[in-house]
Amino acid sequence: MPTAAERRTVRFRRRRKPEPPERTDPPAQPAAAQGDDPDPVDTWFRYCPVCGSLAAGGYVFHLPHGVDGTCHFSQGVDCKDEKVTMRRAMAVTGMSEEAILTEVYASISNPDNPMRNEAANRLGMAPPRPAEAAFGKTQTDSVAVALQTVVDQAVPAVPVIDGPRLRAEFRAVAKSWSSRGLCSGTAEEATGILRVNLERDLLRQDFAYFVVEVIPDSFCAQISALYGGVFTGYRIWRTADRLHFCGGRQAILGYGSPDDHGGRAAMWHDHGLLPRPHAEALTGKEARTSQLLDELFAIAVTRGFLTGGGADPRTRTIGAELDGMGGLRSMLQAHAVVDRELGRSHARHLELAWDGVGEWRGESR
């Protein structure tokens, strides 16, 4: 049996309130060494409260580009204050440091922005060599004048840049233009390829004129073909020994002769027509669809989809083959290409010519 003193001790212990747990402060963050500035790159990145992806600086561009690509720029929305180091940014995005720095550079148009300049330094970009001339924006409705102006006047007014800057500048425009690629060559080669594109643009419905200008912040010259309230653009940069140029998704880059693209472009040469862009590696249904589109284009500009008040028989046969390959969807895709590249008039004639082929209804498509 416990003694009276032991019972009193037990009662005391039961009545004593538990002491609060010892307070623990969060671990201190390592401070920068005396006299050392923090790494500029590790002060750029934050988390975006809108999409949860990474953002950089006040430009609030996102890595990757938001949820389903819907949050490229969150205008007026501040990112959280949590800093994300370059190492962590690479882990989160799966991108290399060079790719992230290129994204930073490509998303900032202001050449004096410190963030852009720091990215340029880390990408190994040499300062641009000053231009040799000045140039003001001009416009013309002549392909020959536009080409002569850009080569003889606009390009000399463009600074000479190096390879790393060229790749980053192309990256900036390639995303917004859905560019098919960057071509390089002499002034003569560039002129030949650009001529093919400009002559096709000249034939577009509602064509207005060409604009030739220099864009200093992007170190390039640009030719724009304006038609129907929109434009098709081509950018030209120069390095020490070559010109480099790109266009939008519809640009024909690399077309050199009628023997290109497996000889299929010879048909265009024989008819005195302009070439359509082709992917040389197409196979199967894609290759056959491209061949049928070639033939539709030739029919459109030689005899038309409607002849003698009726539908061209071969046009209807092509429609039936497209229907057999992919149904109404394949026909709609081919019609969209005709509409885009030959204009609304030809597209409307094609609608009528295909009336009754498969599920196609020319009056109510």
C-alpha cells in the first residue's frame, strides 16, 4: 500500500498542467557572403497563383506555358513571392538551363531589360555589330521592288549577330508565327526562295501591298504581305557570312527547283504555277492527300472546278477518294487548304463541285 506521502505526490503529479512544447523556429536561410550579390538568375523565378507553373520577372511568362497553354501571360496578376532557383526550375520544367534562358530572352522584347541582357550573357551572345545604314518603312505592290528593297536597303540596316542570338531571336518569332523552320543562304539564295513566297502572296484574294521594314529590337528586316485584314510575314537576320530567314506556317522554305519533292513539283513548273509546300517524308494517306491537293490546285487554275455549268468530273473523283480515305473530315481539311491558299472564290466552286459526294452538301456545308 502506498504511504500518505506517496499518495500526495501522485495527486500532485496528476493535477500539474502539462508544459507547452518547446517552440522551434524555421531553419535560417543561408545568407549571401559579405560583399557578394545574389545570383541574378535565382531572383527571377516565382510561382504563378493562376496556373501554378513557373513565372519569371514582371513579364509573367510561364514555364511551361500554363495549364493547357492558357496562361502564357497573366496580365495584372502578381506571382507569389517564393523564389525558385535555376536548379529547381530545371527540375520542375524538365528543360535545360540553356532552354530556360532562351525562353527568358525570347519573351522580352526590350533590348535594355537587365533580365534579357543577363540571359544573353549566359547564352554566350556577342554584342551585335552595328548596322551600316539607316532604313525607313516602305510599301509596294511589286514583288521585284519588295525584294530589291529588302536586300539592297533593309538588310544593310540590320546589325550583324552571332549564332546564339540568332537561335534565340528565331525562337521568339517561331512560336507566335508557327514557323516551319529557319533557312540560311546567300543573298541570291534568299531572294530566290522569298520570291516564290511573295509571288504566291501576290495572288491571294484581297492582296493589298507589301511592307518592308527593319525591327531594331529583333535585329532583323521583315517583309509583310497584307491582304484581307491580315498579313504573312518573313523575317531576315544576318550573321557574318550569311542571311537567315523564316516565315509563318504557310511559307515555302527550301523550294529550289521543279525536281524537288520527289519530282512532284514538276507539275507546277509545267503549268507555270507556283509550288505548294510539301513534306518530303510524308507516307501513306498523308502523301496521297498531298498529291490530290496538288491536282486540285492544278485543276483550279487551269480549267476550274466547274466547267460548262457542271462539276469537273476529276474534281468529283478526287472528292470521292478523299471521302473514302477519311470521310467528311478529309474533304473539309482539303477544302480549307484550297480556301486558304487559292481564295474564297475557288473554295466556293469546290463546294458546289463536291455537292452530293459522300456527306458533302454544297449549299449547306
